Amino acid sequence: MAFKPLHDRVLVRRVESDEKTSGGLIIPDSAKEKPAEGEVVSVGSGAKDDDGERIAMDVKAGDKILFGKWSGTEITLDGEELLIMKESDILGIVS
């Protein structure tokens, strides 16, 4: 895939959630919520401050992240559904 986000944007692949509850019940697709967890695929070079200097990104490709339920714009690249969002939409990095 030849796609690089610009500025402070991040390309994210959603991580699929479990299909069973802790009690063993299977959750049908119609009842599942879209996961708010993902893996960073690619990051931009960072936003610029008032002096024109780049602000370093806090996330990097491969990081597992949490983001808001309505964050990002869904796109399809090479048949895969991905999200593009600003770094500020990311709530945290999961270690």
C-alpha cells in the first residue's frame, strides 16, 4: 500500500473485538459495536508550530491505540477498511 498521511494525521486499522462474551455467549454481527481500538499503520510527519518547526508525533507505526467512538474518516485502500484521523483524536497507547 502506497499511502502516507499528511501533517498530524494517522492511518489506523481497527482491531476486531472478541466474538464471545466472558460467559461464552456468541455476539452476532448486528449487535457488535465497531471497536475503538486499532493499530497504527502509518503516520504523517507532524503538524507545524507558529515558527514553522515540525511537532514530533507521539505515535508510530505498529502502536496499539484507543480512539473515540466517532473519530476518524473511514476509507478503503486495497480492499481493506481503514481510518484516517488526527493525532489529537487518539485517546492513548495500549501497552
